Amino acid sequence: MNKFLSSLSVLVVAFATSFSVNAQEVKGDAKAGAGKNSMCIGCHGIKGYQASFPEIHKVPMISGQSAAYIAAALNGYKKGDRKHPTMRGIADSLSDQDIADLAAYYAASGVVEGAPELPAAAAGTTKAQELVAKGNCASCHGANFSKPIDPSYPKIAGQHSDYLFVALKSYKNVESAQVGRGNAIMGGIAKQFSNAELKELANYVGSLPSDLKTVPQSRFK
């Protein structure tokens, strides 16, 4: 294992341990979360909805993500580690209990009991395989990129590829007041790649079978 991957492994363990301790402090209630998602459904409750600011891309599918990841993302916006202005404004308005309740709600949203396991991820092009290996993506995002090694990490298989591309670029641009993301693990990984390579990686991962969904609210069906 080279020095970068060795350092990455240490960071992964430290970050996961830190988040797991914090996540145990507040318990989420999915039913309560269903009554608190009015600020979420206007974007995340419409299939194919496309954001136009600060970059154009489909908003991410969040139904089916783990509660720990959703909470981590919202807290990231609240703390300023993630710089998206709209999401920062929403997260700032949420209490720790609100975040826990919304996370519980979206983790359960669209989940079908007894659903079959996802099929194996296609290998992709030779170039895609090289990029995935270089980024060591499976070491955090797990089998099929849908079984993260820690619940505070996202499932990424099948996520909108244009969103994945914007997210990956954001880790290279941490100082940006509108799109930057501060994360030592992802920053170190993303900076190894050109934007063209990140786009190819995002297109591959976005093409894979997924647990993620957009579950429309009745008013948007």
C-alpha cells in the first residue's frame, strides 16, 4: 500500500469513529421527519428536478441513503464544510433533532421490504476501471458502490452522474464560497484526477444499479 492510501485508511477510521460517537447523541423519528420535510420536497421530491444555481445538475436522490449519511451531509452544510448557499440556509434553520428526524425519514423513504439484492455492478470500460482503482472508491463506498463501510458515507451507485461530477469537482475547490466542500479524504482523492477523468468516473458510477430513489410527494405526481 502506498503512502497516500495508508494515510487515507487512517483518516477513514478516524472520521468514521468520530461521526459514530456524535450520531449516537440524537435519535431520529421517521414519522416526525415526514412532517418536517416541506423545505426538501420542492427539489428532492420531484423526479428529474434540475438545480440551476450555483451549477446546473439534477438534484441528488436521497431516498434510500442511510440516516447517518444524510445527517452528516446536513451537518456539513450547517458547519460550512459544504458551501452550497441554498442548502446552507436550509441546514442553518434545522435543530439537531430536526436533522435526525429528516435523516430517519429519508433513510426509510421508498425502501421495499424483501426487495432483491442489487445485481453486480458492470465492470465498465478499461478507463473507468483504472479510475475506480486509482481512487480506491470501493474501500469506502463498498460492494457495488452501494454498501459503504461506514453508514456516514454515501451510496453512490446510480446517483445522477451530473450531480456526482459537480460534487467531485467541489472537493477540489474547497475555497469556493458557493460550491466548495471541505473533506480531507475526498479532497485528497479528487485532486488526483482531471475534471475530464472525474466526469468519466461520475458517468460510470451513475450508470450502476442503485438503491437510491426520488419518491414524489402526492402533490408532485
